[in-house]
Amino acid sequence: MIPRDHPRYESLITREKLVEGMKAGITAIEGLIAHGRGEAFDYILGEKTRDFALKAEKAATAMLLLAKNPVISVNGNTAVLVPKEIGELAKLVNAKVEVNVFHYSEERVRKIADYLSKFGISALFAGDAVLEGLSSSRRIVDKRGIYSADVVLVPLEDGDRCEILKRHGKKVIAIDLNPLSRTSRMADITIVDNITRAIAKMCEFAKDLRNLSKEELEKIVAGYDNKKILGEAIEGIIEYLENAKKLL
């Protein structure tokens, strides 16, 4: 048992959730490696939600509220880390939730969907459509979800699918702690924040923004500049490292 006064409590709890998810067949073992990479970036971002992330989270929420058919894509890591928050956000922005994984099997996809159902989420996972141009198993999608979506929120994304989603005319919102990744650079909106904080922040924004007019939401989205935000994220990393160096 991890003591609550441990200085790395939140980080260790997150790791435990992923390990338990792997044992249950929800998280792929490769997902543990991916998490470690993201955690390293979170560390040099100060392990907190920065101003540039808040700007992206606000714009992303506005974009979801404007969408005709918004879809939240969920993989194994997302399912075990923020299931409750995903369910809340989906209700607030009237989005569908779809299971979509890189390491695919019908059994694993069903396990993820069954796990999400414990949190009141009726996730799509029919696998009855294909995203043309993508060779990985992420090409297997649901006709009612990602295939017909106009806006897709893709937490913990890979660059290949982001590119193909864009090619299919969809707006892409990515949550990626690495501002240098291809996903971050290709997405319409990139949230450089830990998913354990980002989805909760988006729920907070949704409660406020859903009362705004369409014109007001469009103004928020139009005023967002992803390249500028990524630049601010990189500057944030540099600033953190420079301050850390002074403490040596």
C-alpha cells in the first residue's frame, strides 16, 4: 500500500492503476512504456496544468460543444486512468465514446467497453468501418463513432492516426505531454497536460461554456493558435529546467 504522505503519491497511484489494468487485460504492456515517456515530460513541465494547457483545454471544450458529432476516443490507458471523468465530459458536451486501440483484439476491446460500462459509459466498439489510409489496428472504427465524427478527442494519441483523421476531414483534439511530437504538431488543438488533469479541467470548462452562444464559442475557437501554444509549452519546459539548474 502506498502511503498518502509519499512525495510521489499521485504518480505511484497512476502507475498502479495501469499495472492493474494490464493484469485485467485492459492496458497493453506497451501502454506502460508510453506512460513512462509521458511522465518524463510531465516532470519537466512541473507536474501541473500550465496556462498554455488551460488555453488549449478551453478551446478544445468549445470545439466539442460546437461539433455536430463529437467523439471521445478511448484506449486502455485512458480507460483505467480517467473513466469517471471521460463519462462526465461526454455527457457535458454530448459526445459519444468509442474504444479504439493500437494493440487490437475483439476480446480486449470488449473488456475495455465492459470496464467503462461500470462508470455509466455505453462505449461504441462495433469495428464495422475502416479508416482508409491507416495500416495499424487503429483503422478499425465504429460507423456511428469515429468514422462519422466531425471532431475527435484523441487522448494519448499516435501521429499516424492523427494524420489520417485530418485527411478524412475531421478536427482533431490531442492530449499529448510531448509538445515536439508529430501528433502535437498535426492536431488542430493540442493539450500539453497530463490526462489525469486535462479531462477534469475540460469538465470544468464545459459547465461554464455550454451556456454560451454559438457565436461566442466560435470566437474562442477562432482565437486559438496551436503553434503559439506549442511554442509556449516548449518555453515552459525551458523555464522549468533553467530554474531547476539554479537550485543545484
